[in-house]
Amino acid sequence: MTEKLTHRHLTRRQILGMAALQTAATLGFSRIGLQSARAAEPDAVETAPAIVVGSGYGAAVAALRLGQAGLRTLVIEMGGLWNTPGSDGKVFCSTSAPDRRSMWFRTRTEAPLAEFLWLDVVNKDISSYPGVLDRVHFANMSVYVGRGVGGGSLVNGGMAVTPLQSYFAEQFPTVDAAEMYSTYFPRARTMLGVNTVDPAWFESTEWYRFARTSRKAATNTGLKTTFVPNVYDFGYMQREAAGTATKSALAGEVIYGNNYGKRSLDKTYLASALGTGNVTIHTLERVREIRRASDGTYLLTADRIDTTGAVVETKQYSCTYLFLGGGSLGTSELLVRARETGALPALDASVGTGWGTNGNVMTGRANHIWDTVGANQSTMPVMGIDDWANTSNPVFAEIAPLPMGLEHWISLYLAITKNPERASFTYDAASDSAKLGWSAAQSAVSVSMAKKLFDRINSANATIYRYDLFGNNKTFADDFTYHPLGGCVLGKSTDNYGRVKGYSKLYVTDGSLVPGSIGVNPFVTITALAERTMARVLAEDTAP
């Protein structure tokens, strides 16, 4: 197999879709579809039977299933198409050498780590550009989101974890959990290309010494660890290690995108969607208003921007079926704005509520001099400390990489705690934006839970926390989340299948459906719920 996925591993639709993506990139198109293979860029699709807002996990599922059902579908994506190499020959830049491709209209990067040895050496000055990673700031919380065709799949660590069935059932009491685990979770994992690391290779390779060192500390504490699947191609990673494939996960690539090896949505669901011939993607367009016409169709207003961020055109779209997949932040803001401005006044009062961080908190431990983590580290996590069964303090902690090209003796973790705190979005008319009412005290709940676990690990191993990573001598980073969830919770703001209450043919398919917590990395759950929604909607709502 070559550096890119071979035709042997792709469906015909994926091949056609990836060809459309490549053609659009080569010719500089902002509209992507099979029509792009012709000499001229296709005319703008102003009206379509179905419109999907966003191109992340839930949106990508909607696009594919609509396209397969024969409905002409338009996907409107705020970010760009990441398919054109820069001057270095790579589409994405590395974590250690970020440039303008790294962040969404920033002049300096904003990585999760603020410092190293109390020195400001982690973040770098960059030029402003519609980069692939955004950090959206609210008063007491910031949220990492992906910007581009594929959304968060472009910038996450790829951990494709299915939650415990018992906890899924607790969070979604009205959903048939048995059906989810027998039908929709397997469907999602297959489509996403989920695979697992070879245990024998894991035990022997230098690239996962950091994970084995953290496992040792957990074992010494009486805690169990577990392997977690990923959408990164581990066969490709082994070839990276062997020197027979260009390095990506083994070259420090992750939070600003992976050039090779990763099965992001543009290579799976979205490629297949484009391959149906019924789906077109518009890029660098931000939907800012949705309303309903007297005939029941939905009207959307979107701003198209250039690479400076300037609005170059305001566009109007209409559709019969509207699917919101802009993520917890994007969907919540659109709906809260629509309700409060009177554009969609019948939206339920619960819209904008039930938001949580999935209990995210990051911390670092200082290992003994003999417990090395390795100068060479894969950027793809494959193991977690699983103490979720601890009813007094349930925590699942990803063993995270910190690839700096040198031995630093740091064990880094992203903990997922069972934080019951929830917040709401409110509409601020002055700024025409949604504000999040999350407090520092709510973050402190996650810190307390994580600290109980890592105090045990430090005590059992005679180790200490690192104070030099997150600024201000903080041992826990509690001011950001990678897992924003909620805002349009399933069964409250919607019916049991993501149909928005108060309006017909309006659907939500993204993480805003999840009530603030799922106990693991959420994208497999979001994908599976979207598959469930689309199966029901296509069977009942779009039937002739």
C-alpha cells in the first residue's frame, strides 16, 4: 500500500468522491462535486431539496445517506478544503513548526500547553489565515473545533471509543441501546475505518514507550488500562516506523492535521457522499441565519469569505429538508439566535441548554529519571486509564502523547470525568452571537475528580505533578474542552430522532444532541446517533 489509501481499500463512490475533492483543490474551486470534473466550475446551487450545515461527523452521515437516497444535497461548510499542498509540499503543518495553516484567523497559535519549563516556547507567531484549528473563547471556557471539510476529524487524535452501554443508556434513556450497539455503532465504526494497534508491535516499539510508562504507573496504583481503537491506519503507522512510508503520526502531526495515515471524514463519509453524484459541498461559507418561509421551506443566509476573512458575498439558500450539523457550538448558536430573533419562534425553551465539556481536564506528571517516555512518540493515543467503574469517582483518562523530539519524562493525560454540571447558551443581540454561561466553579468539579485519580497515581509511584505546562503554575488545565456536547439535547429540544420540536423537516445530527457527557471521546457516538436518525428520517419523512 502506498502513502495514500489504495483503490483496493476504497469503494467506487469513495474513489469518485476523492477525485472530485482533488479536482476542486487543483482548480481552486470553492464548490465541490462530481460536476467539478468538467472544464468549468458548476453553477452555484441556490436551492436544493436538502441542505446540510457543516461537514463534521453528524453532517457527513446526513450528506452520505441523503445522497444515497437520491436527494440532491448541498453541504455548506464554514472552513476550507484541505487538499492543496503548501510550499513545503504538505497539506498540513506539524505541531512543532506551525504556520498560517495551523489556526483559524490567528496571529499566534493557541495550543493546549502554554509553556514548557515555564518558557513560552510552545506557541508561535503566525500570519492570519483560515487555518484548520480554532479555539473559540467564552468567559470561562474555550472550545477546540476543526475548520474545514471534515470538521473535527481533521484535527482530533482519532480515538474511536464506543461508550459503555450502561452509561449510554443512562444518558439516552429513550433510545434503544440494544439496537444502537447491534446496528448503529457497528455501522459507524465500519464507515469510519476504525482499527486497533497490533498489541505485539505496541509492546516493542519506541513510539509507544510513553504509553507503557503511564500503564506501569497505573498498574502500580491498582488501576486498569485499556487499549482504545483509532481511525488512524495502524498498518500505515508501522510502515512509518519501518521507514517505508512518509511519517505523519510519527512526525508530530495531529492538532493541525495529519498529512497521511488518518481516515478523516473527507476520506470516508464525505468522499462516499460526493461519489453518489447528488452531493455538492460549498466551502468558506458561514450560515448565520435560518428562517422558515410561508410555504414551509427553509431559508438560509450565508456569508462567503476569502482567505483574509473578509465577507465577499452574502448568499441566500432555500431547501425543503434542513439538517444542522455545525457542532455543539454552531448548531446551538444558530437555533438560539433563530428563536430569540423571532425567525423560528416555536423552538422549544430547552434549545441552548444541557451543554457540558464531557468533563475534560488535562494534567501532566513528572516521572522518575528511570521511567523514560521516549524522545520519539506517536501522536495517536491508543491507551487509557479506565476507572469509570469507580462509582464514587468515575474517570477515564487518555494517555496522551507529548512529542517534543526529546526525553522530557512527562506523562500527559486528558481526563474525562463524570461532571454533572451543565450550562446554557444565551443570545447577545449586541454582538449577534451566543454566549455560554459556563463558570470556573463548574470546571473545578472536573478538576476535583481528576485530582482524586492522579493523587492516587502520584502517591503509589512517589511522583508529582508538572507545574510548568499550563501557565500560572497550574497543575490542571480546566479552561478548554475538545469534546463540546449539548445545546439541543435529544428528547428535549428534539424528538427521539433529532427532529427539532416545533418545526417539521428540521433536524439536528451533531454533538449538540448529547447531554453534556458520554464518558469517552464522543465522535463514534455522534456518528452512530446520526446513522440512527438518518435511517428513520429517510424511511418516514422523505418517503413519496
